Amino acid sequence: PARFSVLHRLARVESMLAETVTGEEARNLVASAVGHAREAVKTAPDSAAGHLELAVALGRQALKEGPKTQLSLSREVKSEVDRALAIDPSLGRGWHVLAIWNRKLASLNFVERTVAKTVLGGVPKGATMENAVAHLQQAVALEPGYVNHRLELGRTFVQLKRTAEARRELERAVALPPEPGPLDARYQAEARELLAKLRKG
């Protein structure tokens, strides 16, 4: 248990820190997070938290790579978050990861879909924007005070051109008291920026 706790915390901290830097430093941090998360899963394969942290780290790693690598990692992200939620469906962050997986794959352009056909034999089935909305709403219901759930739900509504709903979620994201750490402040800044664009539009 002590080894799992250390590995899990290392993975989470490194994964979060990777969001505060750029370039090679970010890639190295997220690669280290993936490694520690893999070790955590090996140490406690029945822990939902371990599978979730691996899914989060892999997702962040994918977003720092090109389309081919993103798509090849997408299957493992889905597999790990599915395992986490099967063990503990009350994990708000798990529903968040699943939502972003749906949104990313549902939003692929023609070139990315061509790459997906080459790399994966096609875009993984079942990824829709409707699922992205539903999963983010589930994340919000489970963790209503987590800024990033509201931000990403707002962002998803923006993509769907559901402006009133987008504005509502972004306003709620801005109004929430931020948690300690660097990410909530950044998420709220992004929410304010999106709101300003909506108001101008």
C-alpha cells in the first residue's frame, strides 16, 4: 500500500506539473508520470485510482504528440478509464477523461480520420459529442466544485454552438472558489477568455 501511494502521488504531481510547463520539459514530466502510473497499476491492479491516473497521464501525453501518436494512445486511455470506472463509477475525473476522449475523437478532421484508418483501422466506435456532454455532466454532478469539469463542459457546448449553455457553465467555472495549486487559476483564466469571446460573438 505504501509503494502504491508513493507511485500514485508521483504520477499525479508530475502529470499536473506537465500542464504548467512547455516543450521538452512537459514531455519529460508526462512521460515520467506515465511510467510511475504504470508501476502503480502493477502494484495494485484492482485500484481504480491507479487506472485513472494512468488514463489521465496517457491522455496528457497524447495531447502533446502528433495525430498518429495521439490516436495510437487513445485505445489505452479508453481501456484504462473504463477499468477505473468499472471499479469505482463515482470518480468524477474518470468521467471527465472519458468525455474528453469522446470529444477529441468525435472532432477529428478528414486528415486525422485518414491517419486513424491507417494506424487503428478506423476511428474507435462510439465516440460522440453527445457522450462528451453526458459524461462531463456526470463529472459535474459528482464533483460540482471542480473548475475544470465546468470549463470543459462549457468548451464542449461552444463546439456544439450551444452558446447559452456554454456561457452558463463558464460563468460557474469562474465563480467557483479555486483549489490550492496552479491549475484552477489557469482553468478560470481560460474560462474568462472563452466567455469574453462569446460575449463579443
